[in-house]
Amino acid sequence: MLKQELQTLFAAMPQLVKDKLQPVMENLLERAADLDAETDKGSEYYEDEYEDIMKEVHKVKYLNDQWQILNARNNN
């Protein structure tokens, strides 16, 4: 479930951002797939890993937002 959500999020990003952050995105997708396969969704490991993944996702989203702001300024 988490992997699918991240794939959707990453697919909506501009190609330039995807190209620059591809290794990070691939790592996050791999970690999300491992987390989705976890059977004990209430374990401390699950919660900690989910939190760590989401911190990294927020960084990717921030970089994407910053790129869009810079791109919008350049187009005006």
C-alpha cells in the first residue's frame, strides 16, 4: 500500500526532479515494499521505519516544491 502511494507521488513529479532524485526514490520504494510485506503492522520496527520513510519522502517533496518555485520564476 505504501509503495503504491509513493509510486503515484513520484510519478507526478517533473522528469528533471525524477532524474536527480532517482536513487533516493528507488531506495524509498524498496523500503516501502519491505514495510508493506511486514506482517506485524503494530510493531515498533514498523512504526519507526514508516516514520523514517516519511521523513525522507517529505524531503523529496520539499525539493520538488523548490524546483517548481524556481521553474515558475524562470518562466515569468
